[in-house]
Amino acid sequence: MNVIKPQTEAEFSLAVFLQGALNRRGVETAIDVDRCLDYRKGGTEKDLWRLVEETAPSFDGMAVYDFAPGDVSVNMAATACAAENLLGVPRVLAERAGRYGLKPRFDTADFKGGDAERQRAVWLLFRDRLKRDCLVHQVTTEEGFHHGLRDYAISHGAFCFFARPEEDADFLREVLGWARKGIPVYGWTTDELAFVRELSLFGDYLIPSDWSCNHSLFARGRYSRLKQRGRTETPVADPAAHYLAIVVSDGDNVQWLERNFATDGLYGQRIRRARPYKMSWTAAPLLGKLCPEALRGIYARAEKDTFVCGVSGIGYTNCMTFPESRLAAFARKTATGMKYADMRVVTLLDDMRRIPAEGPEGRLARFAEQENISGGIWELDPDRYQSGRGKIFWAKGKPFISVGVSLWHPSCKAESVTREWLDSVAAEIAAKPADLRSERGYTVLNVHPWSICMDDVDYLVSRLPGRIKIVSAEELVALVAANVRR
């Protein structure tokens, strides 16, 4: 395996294009940057320019682009390289690359107009040679200008673009209409809610991965089978207890799972010190294809912890606005990913205001029909996932339990969390009744990983009375299914 350590940002971008092309040919190539090789050991460090020199004769030329935050030409070049045997080279490095015999065959400067207009022209030029089973949406604004994901677009032969969901809505919808239905869109956006809404309406789903690197190396054509190790037998129901499951959100965030999730992230804090209570974590089953080593490594460190699928299934979407005709296929895809990732509970994310007047049971039934899905956790906006107030929705005899309390500071800033605020959340939970036969006896506590640290969770748990029994999300779903009258 070739391991590249670029020295400048422009060289990093060149390295991404080079590794995408080489991995497509089966020449294993990685970029060593920011923990992105934690899950793949070995390899030989290779000078970037030596590798360019060695491989230049195998390319048909260069795709030249302007490397600058705010310029979409890097996406245009990635699309050209996904469709043809070209090496994408930043204009500032084109002269040096030309010394190795590479000649410009595609130049983004030849395309005029606005961002959407230029990208659309390149898409129209190459779309018959691009795969339609996924899209790579890489933001190019100055604030969100990242590089690492484009190697996957190049290796897979996928369209790489950036469309603002409001400003470029026509372009976005044209691309989504061209692509196959029910596909993943890798990357991120400048407007989360609007972008996910557009994907949902087309029956697609988002895989947050704009910071990801080396997917052209890590990604597999099929799932790896994984096994959780923190699962225990469901406890015998205690009529004097109120049952609480602590569930950490945002596990759809693939790049987080691949990088600092198990180091300085909340899970890393968790596993560095033994704690007596259980926690559940949302995680992306699709990681079993994209970087199975990462998910395997996360599972291996779990002691009392378990993992549930989230959100909203195999990828981030809104099931209440998803085309009903496509929902069964999405649920089957979710169940397959969960089976290989050894998950039993699905976490969904939606808005309370989108639940139809006749109820959501028909849509939830598509998930409940899957044999290996025992039920779900439902995060409901607009009130920081707790708008459902603990209501349990039933489908095919399986419970989908809405978040009852959210440990998510209103400021969204960890430094703003105080003991007084944590005491108020603990008091709210402590006041919950013991009632095995109704939804009142069970609570999902959502933990927001961006505004909460493990010391906060530890303190909260220390403030709970003994009758509050902490169980895993799987155990909570099983207890509800066995005991609650409906």
C-alpha cells in the first residue's frame, strides 16, 4: 500500500485525485492525515511527486482546476476524472505535473457562468459515463471547503457537485431526478434541513461524510459481518422501577465515527474510565461497507454499551416525507445493514409537525415488518428531539419510543452546561413514575454529543434515585413490547 503525506493543501488535493484513480485500478493508495489511517496498518510511505512521475504514463492527461475555497471547479474536475482516465491537478501545480508528460485535456476555466451552471455543463458532458447509484455532494464554500471525499467519487465513477438547496434547487432536483432512486448522497450541505428535505422527497438519503478520507481504499463492495459485545439479557421487569435508556445521537455522522469518536469524542471519554451504567449509541450500519475496520474497532472497545441504527435507518432522511412507494425498499435496505452490523433497534429522525393526522403507523410498519428490527427510537423536532414527549407509537406490535428528555443544552455549547441545568434535567427524570403497563414508565434520554461531555452524563446519573433503572435501548424496547398495554 502506498502511503502519501502531502506537504501543502494543494498537494493534498492532488493526492486525493491520484489515490482515487489508483485505487480504482486496484493499486492501494492512502493519504496519512488526521487519524484517517487508524484502521489500516502497514504500507510504504511514498513521495507524492515520485508517485505522480511513476504513474503519469498511465493517464490520458490532466484535468486542470482552480484550487480555491469558494470555487466549484474542484468538483468539476472530480467529475471529469470519474468519467475519464485523467489526473486532476490544481492549476498552481500543473506546470510541475506537466514535466512528467501529462498534458491538459480538460480545463475547468473553459466553463463560464455561475456555480450551478458550470457544474451542470460538466455533468451534461459526462453523465452518460457516470454511475447513478450514488452521488458525492462536496461543499466548496470558503467555510466548508474540504477535499478528502472526492477520491471516492473518482474511484466509484460518481457525479461530484455542490448545490445550495434553495438557490440551486432546480439544478439539485435535476440531478436527483437523473440518479437512481433510493441512493446514498455522500458529503454534507450548507442547509441541513432543506437539503435533507429535498433528498427525502426523492427517496434518497444523506451520509454525512464531508470530512472523510480514504474511502476509495476502505470501501468494500459488500458488508462485513460484525458482532456487538456489550449486549446482555433483558432484565426481569421490576414494577417499582422507572426504566431509562441513555441514547447518544448523531451516529449517522460517518466521518465522526471514523476519526475522533473513539479518541477524544464522547465515546472515547466513556471507554477511558469504567462506569457502572449502560449507554446506547447511534451508529451508521453503512460503515460496515465504507470502513468496516472503524466499526469493528468501536465495537471491540464496548463493555456495557450497545449500538443502535441511526438515523433514519441506513442513512439520514425524513421518513414522514419519504415517498411511500419507496419506503418498503428503504426499510429492507436498513434491515440488511442492521443485520450485518448486529443491530436490532432503528433510530428515526423527523419533525413532530410532519406526522400525519391519521398517525404514522402505516409508515412505521415498513420498518416493523423487518424480522430483525425489534422496534425503534424516534427523535422528533423541533424541540431538540424531545417533541414526542415519550409517546410510544406502535406498528405491527413493535414499539417506536419517542425521546422523552433531551440532554442537549439550549446554547449547543459544552462550556455553557452548568450543574444547575444538569440538576434540573435529573429532577425531571427523577419525577417520572413507575408504571410497567403504560408509556409513562419508560424514558429515552437523548444525549447530544456536541454540547455534552461524559462528566456531564456521570453527574446526571449520580443525581438519579435508585428506582430509576438504566437499561440499554434494546432492553427498553423489549421491556415496552413485553409489558405495555396497547
